[in-house]
Amino acid sequence: MATDRIAERRRIFKQYKDDVESRGKPFYPFAMFHDTVMSLVVVVVITGLAIVWKYSTPGDHIGTDPGWLGKLYDDPADPGTFNFVPRPDWYFYFLFYLLRIFKWPDTVLLGTIGLPTVLLVLLIAVPFIDVRPERRLLRRPVAIVASILVVVSMGVLTYKGATAKESLGSELVAKVPDWAKTQGFSGNQQALGGAKLFAESGCLNCHTYLGLGGGFAGAPDLSAEGAKNKGIDFQIRHLENPAGVNPGSPMPSFQGLGTANLKKLATFLESSKGGK
Amino acid sequence: MATRRLTRKEQMQQAILYPVDWLEERSGLVGAVKYFLFRKVPGDTNWFQTLGSATLTAFIVQALTGTILAMYYKPDPNSAYDSIQHITNDIWAGWLVRGMHRWGASVFIILMFMHMGRVFLFGAYKYPRELNWIIGVLLLASGLGEGFTGYLLPWDQTAYWATVVGININGTAPFLGPFLAQFLQGGTYINADTLSRFYAIHMLMIPGAIAALIGLHLYLVIRLGVTSPPWSKEAAGTGPLDGETPNGKVGRAGLSRFRRGR
Ligand code: HEM
């Protein structure tokens, strides 16, 4: 059986080689012409994108105002910053969106590492899974279904990732009085300061809090973090080095905020008992 | 026998051919190029099959614009952002080179996916081209790696924070994850060395690997030949050509077919 198949595909390939030799056309100029036209199109498109990128920005086309294709550059990186949006380039949006679907810690590994690895292995395995010589598309139903599924799911995930809304720090800060009322820490200046930092520092890009926020990277809901009574010291240690406290945590270190701010944040977290 | 004086035309021919012959005698390169150009391909290869060379073109654009950017870019947290601003705002056509590199990256990735899609739909990964498919998958992964490492280089807010989270996610991988994260960062935290490390990976390590893999890829394409479209009637996919001689000469019929752009 197997030897038959091997003999058969060798025969087909030999026939292909013979056919090309006797009836093919030379690469130059025939295929080369198509290739050259296509390559020119590529260069023109790339140049066009570069031009649109720059000249669709408002004013004198410098600075951080976005044009049709986005900003020329953002504000300078600031590790001690407040307010960031952890957004990758578009071809990683599908992965980025996967992170919103999976929950820490049970399935987040599946989403971030498991699925991409499985996809990569499957992709490499394609020629070994599909060993029939048949190449006509209509006689390869599995291949048709598989490619439709892949294209649709990648498309949907990319679209979802692209349109996922990040809350702006300024909008969230307006919520601080509400939070204080619900959680009952209105009198606590430290906690109030922490709540403001919490709104401004991008925590809600990942976490959810009283119904707001991202749900990204499987980050837990923090509305009742204080109910766990882990203590201020624990919270500070975790904020300084999340992965050191909870191994494998994808949460970035917030050491850059400084000890005083971390203390406020920790107080806020410990005051969040989930409301009435 | 008295040697005849060469005519003007013959003299010119000799002057042109001499260096070509010189090179051929010492390297065989001329023969190789001739083989590459005049090798036979199936008669009905079509536009879908230009996606591979289009990808190659996009890679070359990246290599050229990247080299120019490297002349002005400074991979150090204190000056990276300023050097990007300098390139974008001050240097003559700097914005164009940077824009082409930035958007060329997206075009490169899209073309890679489209080329892969064409190979998949044509069933062109089948015997004996399995190895070339695997090389292709490695190219795809390397291409995405270029995207990931290049994204940090402007050292602005988007770049910085996307990379922090990206590295942390790498770090969650079982077994290798923490090592990978450490390797990328050059330490336990993202720090000053992280940027130069990403830069080295982005402009030396991965491009070197991609160039070598493309070399292998094209070697296999030339050695095995490109497939004819799956709908073609014959193995070589010439199909019935009006008036073409069956002995391999691409006569006028072949040319007119070509002009009609089929
Ligand atoms: C840097 C990226 C790449 C470059 C520059 C490249 C270039 C090329 C070129 C010039 C060809 C000749 C035929 C054609 O143009 O379609 C080709 C064929 C091929 N490529 Fe790629 N390629 C790349 C990535 C990939 C990827 C991601 C895959 C799949 C995973 C792949 C799999 C193949 C296969 C199997 C063939 C043989 C197709 C046939 O014989 O019809 N390549 N490639």
C-alpha cells in the first residue's frame, strides 16, 4: 500500500518534470514579466502607504496627532507612567484578543502559548497529514473547510482585537466618587488617592472593577480584592513584582510608581470589599 | 592565413563578452544565472504564483530601508525616541524611509499569508515540496518575530507597554517561557539592555536567518520547479496551446498567449 503510494507520487512528479521540460515555457521572459509587474505594485503600495501615513496627519505633519494611518509616533516611553494601552501591531490582534477570552490562571496558558504552539505544529504538519496527490480544490473538502475556518476565525479575532475598547484614564477618574460610595472608603484619603491611581495607571486595561474594564490577559476582577484580606504588604510586594509573588503572572511591574503611590494603591485595593 | 580585421560590431561584441567570459571561466556564475532565467516553468503558471516573489520584494524593501534607518537610529533608551523624531522630522526623506519600513512590514506579513494561502489552495505543499512548506512556516514565524522586536524600537508609550505585556506573556510559557522572557529582556525586568537586545535581534539575528531561509526556499523552488495550477489538464499544465510546437519551442503562439496576459 504505502510503497504503491510512493511509487505513484514518484511517477506523477517524473511526468511533471518531463512535461515541463518538453512543453513548459522559459521563466524569462514569461513568468519574470508577471513577477516584475507584481513587485513594482508592491513597491508602489508601500511608498503610497508611507506618504499617506505622513500627509494625512493634521497641521504641519509632525508631532503625535494621528492621521488616517495612526500616529507618526506616540509620547516617549515612561516606565513610571500612568495610562497606557498595551496594544500590539495589527497582525498580533488575534492573539491579543485570545487573551480576553481566556481566564487566569486555568486557561490563560492555553490561550497564549497552547493555541499558538498547536497552530504552529499543525501548520508544519500539513504536508504530512494530507498525503494524497490530489490537488484539485473541489476534491479536497477537508482542506476547503479548514481554510474557511482559519480565515474566518482569524478575521473575527483580528476585528475584535482591533475594535476592543480601552477605557481612557480621564473617563475612569470620574468614577472614583462612585467607587468610594459603593465600597465605603469615601473618608479614606489614602484609598481615594489609590483609586485615582488605579483609574489612571491602566490597571483597567486588564482588570475589571465594579463592572468596568478590560478583562484582558485573564486578569481577575478586583471589586472584592480586599475581601481576601491579603494585607497591604502583600499588595505592595505583588505590585512591585507580580511574577515574583504569583509565578508566571503576565501583569507588569509597577515599581516605577514609587513606594508612596504603591502604598495608596494597596490601601485602595484592601478597602475594596466588593460593596454592599 | 592572414587574420581578417574585425568589424566594428564584432569588436564591440568582444568587448562586452570578454568580462562575461572571464567571470564564467572563473566562477560558473553566468551559467547559473542563465539556468535560472531560462529554466522551464509550466505553461500556465499564473498571477497567483507571483505572490512569492512579491514577498521577496517586500523583504528587500525592508532590508534596504532598515539599513538606512540603522544609520540614524540609536538603540539606547535615552536617545532612541529622539533619534526616531529626528529621522521623521529632520532628515531629508527620513519620514519616507521610516514610513516605508513601517508599512512595508505590514505588507510583508500580508503577502506572506497570501502566498501561504495560494500554496495551500494549490496543494503545492505536497510531495516532493513538503520541506519547502516547512521552510515557509519557519519564514512566517521569523517574520512575525521581526514584527514583535521591531515594535519596541521607537521607544514610545505604545511600543514600550505592548512589549512589556508581550514579554510577560512569553514568560508564562511552560518550561522555556521564563528563559525566553529573560533572554529577550536581558535580565529579569525590562531595562536599558532590553532595547539594544531587541535591536540586535531585529536587525541581525532574525534578518540573517530569514535571508538564509529564503536562499534555501528558492533553491528548492528552482530544483523542484513550481507546480502548475491544480485545474490544469497535464502534469506540467501547459494546456492546449493554439499552434504551439510540442517540442518545447515557445513559438509565436506562446508569445501571443503571453501578451493576452493569460
Ligand atoms: C519570506 C517569505 C517568503 C518568500 C520570500 C517566499 C518566496 C517564494 C517564491 C519566490 C516561490 C516561487 C513560487 C511562487 O512565487 O509562488 C515560493 C514557492 C513556495 N513557497 Fe514560499 N516564500 C515565503 C514564505 C513562504 C511561506 C510562509 C510558505 C508556507 C508555509 C511558503 C511555501 C512555499 C512552497 C511550498 C512553495 C512551492 C510552491 C510551488 O511549487 O508551487 N513560502 N516561495
